[in-house]
Amino acid sequence: MKETPLSNCERNFLLQAITEKKRLDGRQTYDYRNIKIAFGTDYGCCIVELGKTRVLCQVSCEIVAPKMSRPTEGILFFNLEISPMAFPGFEMGRQSELSVKLNRLLERCLRNSKCIDTESLCVAAGEKVWQIRVDLHLLNHEGNIIDAASIAAIAGLCHFRRPDVSVQGEEVTVYTPEERDPVPLSIHHMPICVSFAFFQQGIYLLVDPNEREERVMDGLLVIAMNKHREICTIQSSGGIMLLKEQVLRCSKVAGVKVGEITELIQKALENDKKARKEGGKFGFAESLPDKRITALKMEKSSVDTTDVETKAEKIILDADPPCRVISKPVVWTEGTAQIGEGQGNTWGQIDESEDDEDDEDSAPESPVVEIQSKKTSLNDDVVTLSDSEEEDVIILQPEKPSQIRVTEQQACSASDISSAKKKKKNKSAQK
């Protein structure tokens, strides 16, 4: 399915709003959308929401043979998958130019920047090393995929734990999480990408462009930086010429944004670690608010229970007395009591139902009417219905209907033959 193009009215409206330093979602020029980080039940699984852009990250590991050029270093593999589920304009089963560009940018940002100590992933030099695989799935596309993917990747790597191993001679033993606690990865720094969109040949710029702003932008500048203000990678696309002052200004803004995002990731990791240690709630299902799960849930309201007895006594005193007075029981003898007047004694009286039964028994029996059923006798040729009061009725059946039909057909054929002979004679006479 092809991407729906923007109309000229929408394009002009967006560009006019940008020139007036206004954005559709009410943000300022250097403002990011709300960032939410939620970790799953397993280590290395997380979902990052950048506004409405959502990316799922899953980190896994396995023991493989190392590369010949680097026998003592582990392997890092990144894969960003884009499907039509996230955006109708993406194609299924085909790697587009956008997907290739994003994967290369992630590798340059995370692997080439040496943010992870790959030598610590070595199990046996030249024989076995750990391969760390980072799979990223784009769940919803609303602009700025690379920033959300970089945050999800580094958060998943920081949250991931690999199994502990021991080497005795040539034997390598991998322990389960029940036998030994998993080991976290050795991470030196946390590089994060910050995107800048330029409009009207670099006159105006925006941080964290959304999907509609990306359609009308002239160029894009991506700066990957850590909290120490060290630039890990930088990439410019779109074919616009940028001045040195513009790049320096973008790098300063990126340094501030990276520091804020790094603190947010560390805070999310600490909260997850604390919840797991205390045995509290953690995971995707627990991170969702209650209003989304239960629609009919009511908020708890505090009830004041002080001076309940005094209020109840006051209500009873202020209430009107009952309109009906119940008589007190009268004790005639020991063990018996009477309340009210009661009703008369009905002992020894005959019920009306018994009288009705006696009348029915004494009534004369009704005469029995006998109905004589009609008898029908069926013969082979004649059917006779006999009755004592009616006359006899005889029904005659036609004999040999098939012969009659044959004779009629023969008569028709004979008449046709005679008419045909007459026509031939007339024709011969005319000749």
C-alpha cells in the first residue's frame, strides 16, 4: 500500500505554522514528546513510547565461534524490523531504503562507539564467545523512529542479563538463573540519538519531528551523543548545506537532551530493580494504568467515621415516633401468651370443600353416548362406504386409461398423414 501524500493545503499550513514557531501538538522548537519506558518480565525486554511512536526491544544471547580477525571479542548484532503494522506505507517482507539506513545508523551509534565491552563477552579465546542480538520491532510510526529505537536498544542492553559460565579446561558450563544469578553486560557509556529537522534550506529547525513534519522537511541531522557530551556519530541527509554555527548549536541542544534522557533511563532501571527485589509488580501489564484495563472502576473516596454513635442517636431522637402502636403480650397462664385480639374458634365446623365433595358423589351419572365408527370396505374395483343413516355411495374408477391415451395419439397421427397426402395431391394438380 502506497503512502498517502499530503495535500498542498496541509503542506502550506505546516510550513506557515513552522515559520511562526508553532507546532501542531503545542510543543516548542526544542521540546521532546513524552517518553515512557516499560520493562517486561524477562531481562532485556522493553517498550519505549516517544509520543505515539512505539518500539519493542528484545535482547538475546548465544554462544558462537568468534570472528577470525577478532578471536577474543564478542559479537553484537542489531536488527530493526519495519512492517505495515506500524505504518501502511511500509512494505511486508522487503527491506526498504529507510530500514537499511536506520540499521546502519544504529550499528554506528552502538557498536562502533564501543559502548559495550566486547572483550568481556569472550568465553574461550578463539573458540567460544557470546553473541548479543538486539531485535527491534516498530509497533507504531508517528515520526522520529531512530531516536525511539536508540533509546529502546540502550535501555534493553542495560536491562539484559546473560547466563553465568565457568570454564574448566575445554569444558564450558552454562548455569541457569536458578543455579547462579545472571550477569549484566559491561556498558561504558549510553549513546543516544537526537534528530533535528530543517525547513526552508536550514532557516528553521525542530527537535523530535513527528510524521507530518518529516514529510515537509528539507533535511535531517542526527547526532548520537552520550551524557559526557562525546559525539559518537553524526549523519546529515536531505542534501541541504549546513553552516558550522548550526551544527554547533545542534550539538549543544543534543547534549542537554541526552542528559535528560539518560537520567530517565537510569530511573526506570532503578525502579524495575527495586520492584523485582521487593517482589512487587513489574512487567508490561503492571505498567499500564488501571483506567485502560477496567473501564467501570470507581475511585476510592474517604469516609469520615468519627462521632458515628452521637450522630446516630441524634437522628433517632429527631425522628418521628411510629404511627402504629403494637399491643403488649398478655400472659394468661404460665407458658402461654396472647398478642392482639385474635380470631374466633373454628373447631368442629365443616369446611365448604367437604360439602362440595359430598354433592359431587350424590349427583346422578351422565348417560354414556356410544358412537359407532364408520366401516369402510375396500374392494379391488369398487369402494363402498356403508352407514346406517345415509345411502350407499359407489365410486367407479376409470378402466385402462393408458389404452385411451394411445388411441388418441393414433387418431392424431392418422389425421396428420391424411392432411399431408391431400397437400401433395394439390401440388401435383397445380403443376
